[in-house]
Amino acid sequence: LLVVGPKFIRANQEYTLVISNFNSQLSKVDLLLKLEGETDNGLSVLNVTKMVDVRRNMNRMINFNMPEDLTAGNYKITIDGQRGFSFHKEAELVYFSKSISGLIQVDKPVFKPGDTVNFRVIVLDTELKPPARIKSVYVTIRDPQRNVIRKWSTAKLYTGVFEGDLQIAPTPMLGVWNISVEVEGEELVSKTFEVKEYVLSTFDVQVMPSVIPLEEHQAVNLTIEANYHFGKPVQGVAKVELYLDDDKLNQKKELTVYGKGQVELRFDNFAMDADQQDSLGLFARTLDDILVDRANEKTGRNALQSGKPIGKLVSYRTNFQESWLWKNVSIGRSGSRKLIEVVPDTTTSWYLTGFSIDPVYGLGIIKKPIQFTTVQPFYIVENLPYSIKRGEAVVLQFTLFNNLGAEYIADVTLYNVANQTEFVGRPDTDLSYTKSVSVPSKVGVPISFVIKARKLGEMAIRVKASIMLGHETDALEKVIRVMPESLTQPKMNTRFFCFDDYKNQTVTFILDINKNADNGSKKIEFRLTPNLLTTVIKNLDNLLAVPTGCGEQNMVKFVPNILVLDYLYATGSKEQHLIDKATNLLRQGYQNQMRYRQTDGSFGVWEKSGSSVFLTAFVATSMQTASKYMNDIDAA
């Protein structure tokens, strides 16, 4: 007789045994099965019995339904033969409290300020099916200082899935954020994501040892391979550095790479202080600058020859999302569903993943991500920085690709949009700067422009490249941030006045601006907030348009939104878009205010500047009032 069953027992789950009868002398055997459990105090919590018979050379499956309120205790299963069949076996079972599991899916691991975080929470039982008894979960998002930024106290599950999103503020706290999921007061699963200012790399670099480095070789032989995300090889200069003890630079080399390159770093003459337990550490990196071929400047544009057809109408690529397809769809009895989606303008390789979930069949996952690449016959790949400083000379780098099978001369034009840009070495009045470069087939050709930014804020980078007199053209436009030459030092001066009668009064503000402030960086903003809520409603977009600055300034722009919502609800307003807008601004203001929370829980005017009793009291009062419109506020 063979009995097979799990060692663990769980609440609200089936406990299944399989019994096989290999007794050649009996046509069937009768058995008494008993499941028993008691607490450490001897209190019985489970007592279930079943009589079964198993015929010769047959298998029999027996299921025990465990109660939902099953608690921790000492459990065992006993099997005794009946009606003349002598058999006795018993085994201890282990109570396993976790009857459900959780997963969190995020649309990407790293986000920029202002991005939207899309996420899904997936709750499954031990059979990878949606648990019938779990209807909702508690979801919390915290910033790097563990402040609660957003929470869903009753996140309803649809077939075991909850989907949510978080709009990151324009000036959030940078670092590692956390999404946690709780069920019945216990944490089920958590996941982190990072918020930082970054530029997504356009290519990957792999460093592999050509052979395993041994002492007899007296050298490290490496293969360096660099490819764009869409598969084309990278042409550039690689710098490889060899370190000992992970801190001492012993040798470095530079080599020109076109897709793949070999490098040898010899260490036979090195004085090695490490003992036998230490190992060689290898540090390899790529240069930010790629090798730029000489391009010829053009002082004029090609004119259209008589009788030649007109080139394509230029449309600028502006959609460069890093993650874009995030959808839930229901599939009927046919088993298939057709989706038509517009792909972003990025020239790259995309990876499509997905999962399905069903109450009967459970969870299904794509075994291998589906990969596809978006390319054009002729296109530009940009390598722009996240931000630059005003007035500094910056190299804007682009790479041209030609898949047309022949070599062509490309005209590349960088435009001075809204007079924001100065071309270094060119007249100040130039509105564009054109260069020409030869682009062979299937080879990436780099080209660069040296510019200076004239104005602070967002600067549009607009570039166009064409070959064959405009028959093949690509153009793109991206925005980069222009920062001041020095650190921004915001200050605020607030006055409150209230008159019973109309009167004229002069109010003097003393502006204490350092005389060494960068030229043109002094920005004076005057706000007059009247006690007229009808006017406030019309200017709701400006109310928290830029909820930044210091802790006081943020609260000055935070509180009016509470008043707006009070007014909208008190008057029974049906303008839901205004309510949603004010609530969203309230959430962003709260998110920004958490930057000024000190380590002891109080609030200060600046980050890590020390506590302010007045500001802390003001924040506490305002947040308590705002909590009736958003449940994200951390009670701590």
C-alpha cells in the first residue's frame, strides 16, 4: 500500500491524499482516515474522518476540505486498516499559515520626476488561482523616507488583480520608493522602484573574458561588444581600466570599437600586495562621448532642381515613451483578441510581456517576451543629456543610420527654436545650423553640434536630417532642461492684510538678493490671493502649477486647493473635472511637502534644515483638513 500526500496543511484549502493498492491477495482494502489537530493547550481544532476502499492495482484520491478559521497547532493524519485488513500509519503535518501569494508588476523599474507609475497587484492561492475569499487588499506607496505618499485602503480585486497608478510630482524626493500590499493586517508582498533624473542609454555594452585569466597568462583578455538597442553596432571609443583590490588603478587602455573589440591588459609587472584570498577586480565602462567623424559645414541649402519631385513632408518625432503598452483586455470564447496600437517614435527594440488569469484555469504567463524592433530606412538616434547649464558649451550628439543599400550625403540641420540656442562659432542671429556628412549603408555615422543655452527652463532640441534631396527624411524634437549656472536659492516674503473698508495702502517688500547672483537668474514672482473663490476656481491650474520652493511656499499653494474643494462640495458642484483636478493637485502638493519632513517627524522650511514649530503646526492642521478629500495622508 502506497500513500502520498503533502506535508503542509493550510486553512481554506483542500488537503489531498493519493492511495495506491498493490496488495495481490486482496481485491480491495478498507481504510479509516483521520485528520486531527489541537493547539498547544490541548484544545481540539480539527477532527475529520473518512472511510474509503481502494481496489487492487488502483489509485484512489481523497480530499479533505480545511476550514477557513484553521489556526496554528499540532496536526497529524492517521490511516488504519478495517474489516480484517491490518494496517496502521500516522504522520505529523505542518500548519502553513500562508495560503495566498502576491506579485507586483510595475511598467518600468526607474522613473523620472513627473512620470506616472503604473502597477498591478496580483493575488493568488496555492493553486495559482484568484482566491475566492480575498476581495480587496491594502496598498501603500512610500517615498525614500518611508512617508506614505498614496494608499488604497480597500483596493478591490478583479479576478485577483488590482491596477493602480501614481503621478510623481515634478520635484519629488529622489531615491528608492516602495509599494507594499497587506492582507488582513499582514504584509503579503512589496516591491521597490527608483525615482531619479536620468537619460536612458541608447546602447548596451557587454564585457566578456576571451579566456579565463590564469597566473600563467599574465594578462586579462577581454572581448567588448557594444550594440544599439535595435541591433546595430556602436562605433566609438571604449576605455577599459584594471583595478587591484577594487581601489587601485593599475592599467587602462582605450580602443576604437565598431560593434566588437578585443583588449589585453597585462599584469606581469604589477606589484601585487593582495594575499591568496583576494581576487582581481575588473572595472569596465564606456565613454559618454562617441568618436565623431569630421563633418563639413554647409553655408547654404540645396535648391530644388527643375523638374525634380518635391521631397516628403517633414513630421517631427516627439513621442519617446520608455514604456507604453499597459492594457487589460477580456478574451472571449474564441480564445483570441486583436489589438492595434500606435508604437512610440523611439527607434529601439521593444519587449512585450503579458499574463492571463482565470478563476478556473489560474495564472498563465508568456514563456518568453516577444521582441520587435522599430526602424526606418533612414533615421536619427539622439544622445542628449537630461539637463545642461545655461551658458556652458555643450556637445549635442546624434547618430545617422542608412538602410537603403548605398552611401548617401546627408544634410543635418539643428534649429534654434524660439531663439533659445546659440551655435558656438556661428553668428548670434543664425536660426539654424546645417552640416553634411557621408552615411554608408548599415553603418552608424555620428555627428555633433556645439551649442549654448540662452534661457532657463525647458529648451526644445529640433533636428532634421535628409538624403536624396529630401526623398528620405527623419526629424525629431526633444526637450531638455536648462539649469542656472549656480544653485537656485528661493526666498519667500508673505504679507497678510484684511480691511473692513476699502482703502489704499502701500506695502513695501525688501528683496534681499545677493549681488553675485547669476545674470538673468533673478526671478520675482508676485501672487495676490483674494478671498474670492469664484476667481480661484477659474485659475485652478495656476493654483498649484509649480508646487515647489520651500516648505512654507508649498503650503501656501497647497491650502487653497482645500478651500476650492470645500466650496465645490458645499455648493453641490457637478463639475467633476474640477474636483478631480483639485484632488490631483492636492496629492502632488502633499508629495512635495514630504520632502521637508525632518527625521523627528516635524517639518522644516528646507530639507534637513531643522524643525519649525509654526510650519509643523500649519502642516498638521492643513493635512488633517485635507484628509477628508484624500486618504493618502500618513497619520504618523
